[in-house]
Amino acid sequence: MSIADEQRVSASGATTAQSASQPDAYSPHVIRKLNDLTSDFYTREAASFSATRQAPWHGWERVWKLITAHDAVQNPFPSHAARVPDDDTGDSGAPLTILDLGCGNLRFERFLAERTNAPLRVTALDNCPDLASPEIGALSAAFPHSLRSSSAASKTKEEDASGQGANPPEKTIVDLRALDIVESLLDGTFADRLPRNSHDLAVAFGLMHHLPTFALRARVLEGLLGSLRPGGFAVVSFWQFLNDPRLAAKAATVTAEGRAAHRLPTFHENDFLLGWQHAEGVYRFCHHTPEDEIDALLAAIREPSAPSTSGCASAAPPSFREIARFSADGKLGNLNRYLILQRL
């Protein structure tokens, strides 16, 4: 069922987690207009935006520690036990498969490559490939993941001396795919564009706040979970920019300007437009996600999807458990709310 169908079901009075706790959804026309503004922003400002987005987020360190600690205890994939390098002599092990939805300039992949011996196999989706394309070659070249155990290294030297040589090291491989996430959610093709039941890790950083409705955000969470193999982890960040008084004031001012300039309807609570540095006429849609909405999202994706217009129920979403939820980033450590889920 497409999001447009879901919105009509909700508008007709169906009792869902969304309709019980969220305002009526924007029309598909308004959603597309907000998405176009955000897409145009990234197209126009890709270079300057990427230049300010090079350092890893502080919260990623905690994410990685929580996942690897939990993975070590639960051990869902024994063949991947050598992913985490306790020292520089660890074997690289099996590849770590990652879905990065809204991958930006691949800085999360750079972060991962510095913390694991495992080769990375990344499925990276974004509506602005110009952010990621320049980074792919540099990422693969900088992190070939050729570390070997001391015995393997000794054997390699012997093979080289005998002229046999060694196998070339596996490198980070990024499968970059252009995807307008919002449009694919609206036209019902989103789930078909994602891998299914196969990845170790699925992440969405800096994405959820660009999705204009609760329904879209819930479907993205479902899609991330559906991409995982059992035992895999989904990690999502929710930008809570209203925690910063300076950003909150700026958001109020820019929203009023942007709504007037583009003849947009009244926004729902916690929905805003933000600009960029001193650029004029560029806007990006941003949603502040409070804690109770995160609770509502989890409740929504724990339930089977609403019936389709044909009367047939959709497949039940994957079962999962919440591993952790915490705040990080920004001067006060409270600008992003992180959510870690594990597929069962």
C-alpha cells in the first residue's frame, strides 16, 4: 500500500497509531513540494554542505561500542566474530554489510573503516549522489583492510619470496544508488528499492528530520528493519534542534519566510524550514522529533500495517527489540536522539 493510500485510510477515520497521536497528514502535493525544496537545497549547496560535514558524530562512538558489545554477547553470527579489531593482528573476517539510507558524503563509512578490520560492503542510497560520488574512490583506497594475523603475515612474506604472491586485499565496496526516498515512499516503491533480510547494519543518520510526516518516518523504520538479517542492527538518529535556543529562533524566522515565499500551508507542530549559512532562497524541511513521537513510531511499526484498499492485510513488519536510546552531539550533547534496534 502506498503512503497516499495510507493517508486516505487514516483520513477516513481508521484507528492507527498515526491517526491517534498525529495531526492529519499533509497532502501528497505539499509533501512533494517540501521534498523538492530539500532536494534543491542539497543540489545547490552540496559542496559547501559537505565541507562542513567531515568529522564523525560523537554519538557514533557510543553506537559502535553498544553494537559491538551486544554482538559479542549475543554472537548472532559466529562467522563475523573477527569484525572488531581488538588489536592490529586480528583477521579481517567476513565482510560487514551495511545499508546507509541518506548516506550523504559517506563519513559514517569512513568512521566504520577506521574501527573494524572487516571489509565493508555498503549499499548507499541518497537523492544527492554529488555528496557521495567524490568520496567513494578515496574511501576504498584509504581503507583496503589488508590487516592480517602475524602468522598470516609471515606466510605472506614466504609466499612472496617464493614468487607465489598473496591474494589482493579486499577493499571497501560502495554500491551508490540514487533514490528519491520521499517520492518512492509516496508511490509505494520504497520497500522494493531496499535490500531484504540480508544486511548486518542499517542506518539512517540526518534523514528522518527531512521526512514530512509520521507515516513516512514509520515506513523508513520498517524498511531499515526489513533490510536486516536476523540479529542485525538498525540505528537511527532524530534531530532535536529545538533543544538549541539559537536554532529554534532561526527555525521560526526562516519558516515564516519560506512559507510565504512558496505559499505553503500552516505547518504542523515541530515542523520547520531551515536555510543554509548566508545563501538566499534555499530551504530544507526539518522536523524536530520529541521523545513521545519516537515511542509512537515504535508502537506503530510493532503492529501490522493497516489494511490495503483491496481489504488484504499487509505483511507483518519484522520483529525487533530496542537495544538503546540516548542523546549526543552538539555543545550540550543533546541535539541528536539515537535509537538502536535489533531484528529478531
